[in-house]
Amino acid sequence: MSDFNAFHKWLGIPPEEQPPNYYRLLGITLFEKDRAVIIAALDQRQLFLQKKSVGPQGDLAEPLLEQLQQARLCLLNRLTRAQYDSQLRQQGVAALGTAAAANVPGERGGVSPPVISTANRGADAASLAESADAFQFPDEVEIKDVSAISKRMEWRSRKLSWGINLLVVCCIGGGAWWLMNRGVLPPPEALLRPANEQREAKDSPDPDAGEEPESSRKPQREAAVVNDDKPPIKTEPQDDVREPPPKTASVVRRPSKSLGSATDTARFARHQIAVADFALSADARFLATAGPAGDCRVWDVTTGETTSRFTGHNGHVHAIALSSDGAQVLSSAETLKLWSAKTGDELAELKTNRHPSRAILFWPGNRQAATAGAGAIEIWDLKTRKAIRMISGVHPFCGSLALTEDNLTLAAVTGEQAEVVTLFQAISGKTIRSFVGPKVRISSIALSKDGASLWAASGEHTARRWDTKAGTTQAVFAHADVLALSRDETLLVTGGLNGLVSIWNANTGSGLLQLPRQKLRILDIGFLPDGEHILIAGESTDTDGQTATIQLWHLPKLDPNAPGSRPNSIAVAGSKQDEAPLNTALDAAVVKLPLPAEEQRDESKKTIREIFKQDFSKAVRLPDKAKLAEKLLEHAKTTTDDPASRYVLLQEANDLASSAGELDVATKILNELTTTFAVDVLDVRSTTLKKLSTTVKTGSPQERLAEALLKLAEDYAAASQYDPAIEATKTAAVLATKAKNLKLRDTAKNRTDDYLLKKKS
């Protein structure tokens, strides 16, 4: 191995020309100035020697590669090459010959004449080697390892690739948007499948066991209340339908007097399972209800007994409808099924790929039915069990439909954020007119018999009445997440997630009556045909399990034009005159949702990850993560009927915002999470702020995060939890130091000392 001459055997450089100068090493003309020629020779030699490095004499290739790297650094820099050429000329190499040809391995041709004379060959070679080894590169010159030409070519290739990818993405996105607007493809939100969140109370008795004895019944609920102050004031109509009214109605707390009428709790006192939707027969004798875990029933309203029960659905039942004669029930879960209301037998399964349907409506005469799901309304012939028409363009979460008395006009929720109500021709599917509310999801709608008036409740916990001909908003109603219109269209009942039920003059918005606040998240509400009774249903928030989820209330005789009513105001039962005005949005959040079960969260997380798969794959850079966090937050705000998905959306958004160091976005998400769900507020805040402390941007964001940590420490200290308080103040001190805010740093250190003393004491 020691006798092997790598210069000679591999590069064709004879012993008398060794050690070679850099030009001879590369096999190019002495003093070559063309950078392209030098680069090509370097690349060729390097590739050749790299292949040899894995062969039998691979250990000899390493020194050659190092010399090749030195040649690259020297010859590709104009200044160092000039100095090197000057040294070669001083050694007399130029006089001996400047036309040394390249002896590239594998090529034909003889070896070029030696550049050093025979007499002085040994001395000059040693001198050249010594001068090359002693050569020093200037420190101030930045030497680049990569060819400028290669960089330019790579950049051009990247630009071309990006351009082609952008064109493909635009074409695909445009096509998908067009198909979604046509109703052919559902939007991503349509794939969100609500998880089974509700469970039957462990200690609740069997709902089919009948009524309790008269002696065991609890006292009737406290009486409904009515206000009796100032005369009505007319509401000025708005000029433009697209100009939203104020975000909250003016709600005034004022003294109220009791009335003699109260609810008849005996009828549904035993029902503890949550009810997401219900439907009444035309004579109000039968009631159909839908709940979690496939729970569907038909009740006798007079006795409160279950007459039939359907067990064909496995998942959450989103919507239910009862034919006007009380003979058939149509329900929607993972499938769309038609049942016999009397026997509970399944009559048919309606074949559709638009799951789930979140709104169902029987046509008068019970020959047809309408279902809304996955961005379209399907009209069904119940005799043939087939869809005969389709109206596209509705929102995937459209949870309410309304029809005029002549069956010609159909109202549904549309818009990108479900913030629009659109009137359609029921036969042709053509759009008649749209009405834009606030930029929040519309949850419940009602339409007058002649189609002249439209009522809609939205996620801002208010309802509005539109004049459909003029296109203007005529009245605003408070505490409204769901609503229903009386048969004579003079009264409107609204129910809120905060447990408030209110009766209004449907046309003027004057408040007439309010029931005592219930420990119930009201999910559906309706008038009985007599106009003297209302049904409310929802999810109980009573930890003692004493609140029925279906309630029938008897109303006193109400005069819609009573002189004591006031527009957009209503008395709150048990309130004091000097209390502050009620903030509708905050009041609705008083009752927090319980944390979904772990299996529900896991299922929702898989679904959400699948729906937003492309968004998550693109969220690599910090700005992309922040953008996706805001997108998930907006989806969480509009997902009110699926707590598990809403919780997971907020959690995913929080993780993205924290990892991106976006303090403002993370703060919004924290506020939404802590006001909606019954979480450990301090623990959630602490976890988020800790993560932000490692990712937040320098400067002002670090100062604001340090202040947030000091506030967190105060809250921990108030709860006598000094260890996490001390940890928070120490982190705040570090952030303040990085932000160069010495005053804030000293404050944090002083707080740390205070909490240490309190902990010891």
C-alpha cells in the first residue's frame, strides 16, 4: 500500500512533477482565469476522488481531497489567486511553460511536458511545495464554497417549481370553491361529526316508569313575572339590510310582580336526558324528541308518558320531525330514517350522501319532507322514499328551516359563516332574497305564514325581525339562542343558553314576560297551538339532578300591546332596581360546559385533524401557525352544537398560537376556552404562558407576557398557591431582563421575595 502513488496512478501526475501546484493538480492550463473552467475541473476531480475513497486505497484519497479543497478556496477567489500566481511566477514556473495540458484520468493522449527543468526539478518542486504550504489566505475576504453559477441555476429552478405549484394549487382551490358553491362538494366544516357528549344521569329513574305519586312531587316552580312600567316605544326601522344593528339589545333589570300561573312540572319531571331537538304534532297531542346516544322518543303531551321509542340510531341524533297527524317520525343521525310514531318500527332509511342533516321539516299534508345537510336542502317524496329536488348553497350547519303557508317559500341559513338567511323558491330552488345579520352563526329562524316577516336568532344571543319586502330590521330581542313563533304570529318566545326564557311582542320587540332562570341550557323551544303553553327543552346544568330537561309551562293571558311593555327590554325575575344593565353576551356564558369525555375528545381530534389536514401540513413557519390558530378559533366560535369538537378546536388553536409565540392570539383563545368550559382557569393560563415564554418574540411582546405572568402569580398567591406564583414571577423577571425593562424586572424580583416570605410564614 505504501508503494502506491495516488498522484500518478489516479491523476496522471508523474513523480518528477510532485507535489503539483494547484493548476497541475486540477489538470488545467497554468494561470487559467476562466472560473467556469476551474469549477468544472474541481467538480470533476472531487467526484473522481470521492469514488476512489471507498475503494481499496480509500485512505489515500482523503489527503488529495483536502488539497483539492485548498485549491478550491485559493483559485475561486480573485485576490488569493492573484497572490498565488505571483508566487508561482517568482519560482520561474511561467518561464518553463504555460501550456500544461490536462491529463484527465480515463482520457486518451500523452502527458504534457514537465513545467520544471531536469537540472533544477527537485529543488524547484521542493520550493513550490514549501511556498504552497506557507501560503496564508487574507482574513478579511469571505470565501464561498459554492459556485455562484450553481446558486443562480438552483434559484431559477426553485422559482419555476414554486410557480408551477402555485398555479396547480390555485386551479384546484378554484375548482373546489366552485363545486362547494354549487353544492356538489361539502365545505370542510360539514365533516365535523358531533361526538356523543351527553349521558343519562346515573341516579335518574326509568323515564318509562310513569308519574310519581302526587305526594312525592316537588312544589311547583315559582311564578312567571311580568313588567309593568313605561309605555311602549316604537323601534325605528333600519334603512339597509346589510347594516347590522347593535350587537346587544338594551336589557334593563327592573322590579317585577308575580303572576299566579306556573309550569306543570308533573308531565316531564322524570326526564333527565338532554334534548337537542323536538317536534310537535299539529294538535299538540304528541311530542317527538331527539337526544344523544341515539335516544329518540314520542311522548303523550297530556300524560307525559313515552308512547314509543326508536333504537335504530347509534350516534348523536341531530334533528327530528313529526308529521302533523302524529303518524310518522323522521330523524337524522349517521343515517336518515323514517319511523312509525305509534309502534316505533323503522319504515325506511332515506338514502343520501349528505350527512348529517341538522334540520328536518315535514311539508303540510305529510307527503313531502325537507332535510338540510352538507351544504344543500333535499326535498323527499315520502311515498317513494326518494329525493325529488335539491337546493344548493345552504350552510353545512344549517340547523333550522322555515316554510310559508302556501309551501312556495323556504327559508334557510346560508353564508360563509352561517350569518345569512336566504329565502328560496321551494319548487325551483331560485334565490328570492338574502338577509345579513351580524358576523356570527344563525342558530334558529321563523317565517310568517305570508313570508312578509322573518325572525332569526344568532350566536350573539340576540334575535332580529326583518321585513322581507323592505329588507330592513324592525326589532331586536335579547336572550335569544333559539326562538319560536306563536300560531297567530303575535308572540315570540326566545330561549338562551343562560337559562332565560322570554315572551315578546313578535312585531315590536316589546318585552312581555320572563320565566325564572332555569338550570338549563335551552336548545329548543316552541308554542303549543293554544298559545297559552310553551315547551322548553335542553341540557340540564343542575348538579343535583333536580331539573327536568323537558318542561311545559302555562302562560298567563298576555296582551301583546300592553301599556306596561317596553321595546327591547324585559324584567329579570328576582332582580333589584339598582342593579347594572345586563350584558347579554356575558350573561349567556354564566353556565359553563363540562369538559367532554376523553374518548369524545380523541374522536373529535381525529376528525378535525382529517378535515384540516392540508392546513396542518402547511403550518410549518410561525406566521402560518398563527394564521391556522385564528382559523380554528373562528370555527370553534361557530361550533355550538358539538362541545367535544369545540373544545378540541380551542385546544389545537391554543397549541399553535403558543408554539408560534403569538401572545394576542393565545389570549383570545384562552378567553374563549375559560368562559365556555369548566376548566381549571389557573392551570390552563399557566400552561399557555409557560409555553409562550419560550417562543414569544423579543421586545414589547416579552414585556406584555411578563406582565401577564405577574397577574397569574397574583391569582395563585390569592389562592395561597405560592410555589406556582414564585415560578411565574421568576419567569417574568427573565423575560423583563431580555426585554431590557429593568423596572419590570425589579418588580418581578420583589414579588418573588414577597411570595417566598409568605410561603415560609
